Amino acid sequence: MKAYVFPGQGAQFTGMGKDLYETSALAKELFEKANEILGFRITDIMFEGTAEELKETKVTQPAVFLHSVILAKTLGEDFKPEMVAGHSLGEFSALVANGTLSFEDGLKLVSQRALAMQKACEITPSTMAAVLGLADNIVEEVCDSIDGIVVAANYNCPGQLVISGETSAVEKACEAMKAAGAKRALILPVGGAFHSPMMEPAREELAAAIEATTFSTPVCPVYQNVTANAVSDANEIKKNLIIQLTAPVKWTQSVQQMIADGATLFTEVGPGKVLAGLINKIDKEAVTANA
């Protein structure tokens, strides 16, 4: 079975999508429509902007979404997903790819999500850290032992987890992770504590926008971050998408479930090759490709 996977924040690079814009009339039309919807020329920043400009949350999330979704649309008849999944922000790309969301609605939600997350980040000093070389349960136990808010946020692949929470709690957790045998525990250059309780204000704001958006029955199931299971019911997809901002990204578990359900080829659609790399670490036998 053909599985398509869509990257999240951090996959962006200067020049992303420029080749699509220049070689495909459909891509050009969709990029220009995006400029109109967003109210600024995101294409200028994607194609020519600096790394700093691309890192702005209001730019990063729509940029990665647009590159992924427009690339999928230019694949034409070759794009026949039998299952989809996306890492964090990538879940929105996956939901456009499988027909749950329209291109316009997906972009509007991603833009609202980015702005809501930015606002939540400004309330309390918060951050994320990568922990390498520890078992999931040890990471969870260390987080539980720390005073303050710190949780496992991204289960990326075995031995690679990201923790998230209040800056002071994350710093304490990093020291405790090293003491517990972690190879590394590094604070990440991110704007705040994504996929943690610190995102509750953003979740509430995004929930209203998601509730007001039409979700259609998808052409194939989406393996959602929150459950790591195949979901095809539009209302259930909606509910899980709302929970996603404050819940962990179960990427390892999602990929394992997709393989158990018959995935034979994982194609990464969007900027970079991060997910293909993680999938190969999750299952050395997995066959991966880039669109």
C-alpha cells in the first residue's frame, strides 16, 4: 500500500517551491491564491527570503504546508494515496491530500494555528529539547519527576524524543536525562513549548476555527498524531486535530501502525527528507522515497 507522509515545522529552506512555481501552471495559480488568502506575498519569502525570515512562525507553517500540498497536487494521476500521515503541522497537509480539507480551508487553519501558537509562546517562557539515546519510558519517568511543566512531546523514532514545557523545567529535565544515561539532551531553537499544556490558549483559539470549518469524508485514512491509528470519520478527525496542539506527536507509533496495516512504500511530500530518515530508523526494512 502507498503511504504519503508530510513534514512539519523545521523542514523549510530558502528557495522552497520555486521550481514548482516556475514549471507548473497549476502550482503558480495555487501559490498566487495563497498570497491572496494570507494577505502578503509568502512566495517572495519562500523563494528569496533569509533563513531568519522563513523562521517566523506566521511564515514557516504556511510555507511548509504550501510546499507539501502544492507538490502533491502537481503529481496529478500519480498521486493515489492509500494512507496518509503528517508530523504535527504536516497533519494539515495530509488532510488536504486525502480530501478532508479544501486547499483554501487548510491554508486558513494553518495560518490561524501559527498565529495562535505564536501568541501562546509569548505568555510564559517555554521551550523544547531533543533527548537522544534513552528509552521512551525513561524519558517519561524523568519528565514526571521534575517540578514544573515538562512532557514528552514528539516520539520521533526509537531513541529520539523531544520534550516540551516551561524553560526552567525543560532545563532541569535535560540535566536529569543526561544523569539517566542520555547521549545528548539539547535545548532546541524554537519559539515555545509546542505539543504541551503550555499550548492550551492556542488550542482553545484553534478549536473555534476548526469547529467552523467543513471537514469532508477522506478518500483514505489519516494516521493522526494523537492516536497513531487510522481515522476516516470526519468528526473524529476534527476532534483529534483540536487535541493535537497540547498532546504528543506519536510519530514512531503511527509509522509502526501504518506498516502493520500494510504500508509498503512511504513517500515524503514536501521540503526536506527528515521523515524518510525517521521512518528508516523506526523500521530498517521500510522503503522510502521523496516526491
